[in-house]
Amino acid sequence: MKLFTELNEEVKVLTEETEDGKKNFFIEGIFMQAEQKNRNGRMYPVGVLQKESTRYIQEYVDKNRAYGELGHPDGPTINLERVSHMIKELRQEGNNFYGKAKIMDTPYGNIVKNLMSEGATLGVSTRGMGSLVERNDGVKIVKDDFYLATAADIVADPSAPDAFVRGIMEGKEWIWDNGIIKEVKISEYKETIKKTSKKDLEENMIKTFTDFLSKL
């Protein structure tokens, strides 16, 4: 079995205010699609996604353990240290499978909230394991041994690091004069991101912002 990741950039970011004035952050949109060739040359039969989404809902969503991470993990296992959100809904409408996820108050969840507040474009990426059979036209059909690890990891648009830096520079209430975080440190963060190669951009963005959060 191989690891599959499928990107979908057509998601909305939402905020909902509770009675006590607290804001909850969500992402919502199409998480999975069946019966059409995707950008990776794979196609998921609707029966395969229907069966696996039913299992995933029963074993994970309904039990509040359907987690997702920020970024592109290399394997199917959920790393709790990197969890940023919890998938609260997954439903089928024809060949589309819509989901809704709540952003959590975790270190990586707070990164996502900051990016959302700054207007960054976010996408979702499903992650699962399965086997393929190739048709004569080159389309790779996902077989019925498909196993869904998570219905949605969050992936950031390349412009997101700029939004992150802009958020820090403009967030003057985050910068103290007692030596915990000074302007020079903020400048170092900015230079780190500017000098990062495209390949390592997302990883360094997360490391930099995690370091920032640890000093708050």
C-alpha cells in the first residue's frame, strides 16, 4: 500500500462568535471528490470513498478524534504534537464529500488562526493508504483497500509566511520591552523567512512561529 495525499484548495475560512464573545475558527469545503481524475492522475470510485468515509465518521468524527495537522506529514500516523484542528463534519453530496473542521487552541492551531486573521489562503490535503490499478488511458484507480488516515491536513498558500511576518510586525501588543521579545528578535524572524528556500519555506515558517509563541 502507498501513501496518498490529495490537495484541495477550494475551502472557506469561517469565524463564529460564541455567547461570551469568544471567536471560533473553522475551515469548510470539499475535502474529497470521487469519479474524476485529480491532479495526481488518480481517481476514487464513489463506492470506495463512501465506504471509507462511513468508517471514518463512525470511528473518528463521531468520537471527537478526527484530527488533522498543519503541513504535509510524511506518513499516515497522526502526530499529536502537530495537530491543528479537529474535523467535526463529513458528509456526502453526490460525488463530493464536504467537511468542516474546528481550529484548535494548540501551538499549530494558533498558527492557523493567525494566518486566517491575516487573510492567508489555505487549502486542505487528505491523507490515506491504498493500492492502485492503472487503466489503459493512464488513470490510476484507487482500489477498495483504501484507508483514510485524515480527511484534512491544512496546507498554506506560499504567501502565508508574508502574512505571518506582517502579523508579527503589526502586532505591537505582542512586543514587550522587558527583554522577552524585542524588535531585533522580530527582525531576525523576518530575515529567517526571507532567506529560506522555497523547498523549506513551510517548515521554517512553522519553526519560526512556534519559537515566537514559546516566548509569549
